[in-house]
Amino acid sequence: MEKATWTTKVGLAQMLKGGVIMDVVTPEQARIAEEAGAVAVMALERVPADIRAQGGVARMSDPELILAIKQAVTIPVMAKARIGHFVEAQVLEAIGVDYIDESEVLTPADEEHHINKHKFRVPFVCGCRDLGEALRRIAEGAAMLRTKGEAGTGNVVEAVRHARAVYREIRRLQSMNEDELFTYAKQIQAPYELVKQVAAEGKLPVVNFAAGGIATPADAALLMQLGVDGIFVGSGIFKSGDPVKRARAIVEATTHYNDPEIIAEVSKGLGEAMVGINIDQIPTEQLMARRGW
Amino acid sequence: MTVGVLALQGDFREHCTVLRRLGVEPIEVRLPRQLAQVERLIIPGGESTTIGRLLTIYQMLEPIRVRAGRDLAIWGTCAGAILLASTVTDQKQGGQPTLSLMNLTIQRNAYGSQLDSFEAPVAMPIIGEMPLRGVFIRAPRIVALGVGCEAVGWLEDGSVVAARQGRLLATTFHPELTDDDRVHRLFLEL
């Protein structure tokens, strides 16, 4: 018997496909998410919208809170570590979380190095804005990706930008010959072997979800139609008027993303969505997507 | 022969890819009208709570139950096996909807958290002498088999990881994540 193999790490992400992963800050919210059909929860002390509003340094959540959330549900529980903070990751592995998100939503702990994720038995998900960033994270051992979007804004524009960038670049790769692939790998600062593999297979070697700004069922279906494998909803659910109804609706829209009649039906009477923020009104140094390299 | 893959959530695309390699064009089943077209149905790996909830909302539990084992052969992998079992232990609080078609008891997340996910050889004589590479991800465990339900796959320690009841098949592991398509071929003959 071999535990924590690459196949089992990537495999858990494959089991989450077509599903919605929801940010939760209490065991009660975790239960609501599970009841609504979430495939996993992200255990946090503050959702990104509050991190953004309150400022200061955002760190790994209290292990006690994460364990309480783990107790409350049967679905996988993920938790966030700061970029480069491999000891936070060690702590999260020690308490048995199912996936670690090395996340730009928290304040980075290292401005040069991401965590060497190959050293861990627990799998990691990482954010990306384009193909180069995606492949750098995979090279470091990420077993799952998510496009970054701009967390805590309720504005889907950055999530769309990043998803489009990743899939556009994959399509471009497929039309290149070997000489061009060498140069392209250099340009996007990605390992040549991974670039070659993506060009040959026409897809990323790991599952890629969308994140950062998804607030409505139509937002979720939009990203699914653009080609992502599933959806992270952070502040969008528990910062809205009717979290239970909205959570269910986003789950259904993610499954039936190609069926406008169903998306219309589940979008009815959801109450108020979270208040959105326009990206150009956020000072550059407060943009989370720019964290990570 | 029309083969469907339940596409509400989970790794349904991986199953579809194997079927296409075997020359079968699968139908993705999300609604009762697609279910009505298929003679065989694979329930993929995923989250059993999510899939069970969507089966309920989109009114597919009864249509599947009515036809199961008769004009509808079903194979469940991992979450799919949970949905097929008559008794599920360690369910989510408040219980969860299942199809309850095979006479077996299954325990959810029986091996622990993701850190305890593993790969191990599976002996499955009905598909040949060579063991399968079994991929177990937050896998359930078959803890008891009832009347009419027979064990067809084992780990080295003798624990049951695959069971069959007539035209219903359950595996707690994921053949769709490997290159070995023998279980898919068995299902197409079931």
C-alpha cells in the first residue's frame, strides 16, 4: 500500500470537478454549505471581503477552528497557508486537512519562494493568472490550480480575465512547433517539459477551478463555459442576503452550466448579492492577485 | 447499446474518456430525459452528498430505482458505490439521500482523511488473473454483504473493495483514473 501518491493527490481534485467549494468561517456555515451540495469547504477565520475591509496581516486560521469545521462535515476540508509559509503548511498537514490552499488572499510570508509542495503528503491548490504561473506552481508540486480572480470583490471580471488567459495560451501552444515551444517556455518562465506536455495533450495536467469574485449562479456558469473544472465561492455566499438559497443555486448552476433555462430558474428570488467593488477603485498595492510570482 | 455517465458532479469525464477508447460514445446524464435514453449507467466518483442532493432535486432517484438491475445496468465507483448501498454508515449529519439498491453496508471515509488515500493492488478474478492498480481516494469501505450480493474484488488483506448483485456493480476504487479498462469492459458485458 502506497499513501499520498501523485495520483491520489491529483485524484481528489478530480473528484471535486463540476462542484462548488465554499468559504466558511464557522462549523454552522460548513453544515449549511454541505447541506446545499458543496463538494468541499475552505475553513477560514475571515472571508476575503472582510480581510480586505479590515486590512492588517492575514494569516493561517486557528487550528482549533479548522478542526471544529472538520468535525462538523463529511466533505473534504481545505485551509489556507500564506504564500511561502511552509511551517503553516506543516501545521495544516499535522491536523489532517484534506487540501492546502497556498493563497494570495493571505499576506505573503516570502516574496521570492513559494512552498516546495513536493515535500508534503497533503496536496496543494495554488492560484494562477496565466499559463506560466500555472505551470510554475505545478513544477513546485501543486496538484490542483485555481485562477485567482480578485478575491473579496464580488466582481467576476478578473476571474474571467485569468481563465481566458490560461485557456487562450493552451490553444496557442497547440499550434506551435518544437522550436517555438522552447522559446515560449522561456517567455512564460515555465519548465519546458510541462509546456511540451500541455501542447501535446491540449489541457493542463491538473484540475483547474475558478476563484475570486464569483457571486451569482450566472457567474459560476460563465466560468464553467469558459472551461474551468469547478468553482470556488469565497465571500459571495455568506456575504449575501440569503446564503442557503444562493449556495444551492450556485451548485445547480455549476452542474447545469450549459442549460440557460435551469440557470434562469435557480437565479430567481435569491435576494441581495454581496456588494461588489470595482477593480479600478482598489489601490494597486491592495490587489491580491498580484501576490505570488 | 446506449451507455450513460451520471454527470451531475465528479470525475465523469474520465469515465467518458475510457468508454470512447472502447468505441462507445457515452451520454452525459444530468436530467431524467437523458436517463430515459440509456441502458447502462456509470455513477462516477465525486461527493456522494452533492450527487445525492442533485439526484433528488432533478427527480432521478425513482426513475433509476424502478429500472435498476432490470433494463438498466449500473456501476458505481467510490461515491457511486455509496449511492448504491442499502446501508451507509458515517453519513453526513441529518442523513443523505441514496439509491439504496445493493444489499451491502458501506462506511464513508473509512480510511481517514486525504492523507490516508492510497494505491494498492486489487485482486478481481472475474476480469483476469493480473491484479488491478486500485486508486482509493477518501474511499468508503464495504463492511458487510447481504443476500444476493457477492464480493468480486479484494485488497491483499482480504477486505472487500468490489461487489456485484446481478446487473449492479460497486467498486470503492477508481479504475477510470488508470489505463486499465478491464472493469469498464466487464461493465459493458454486465
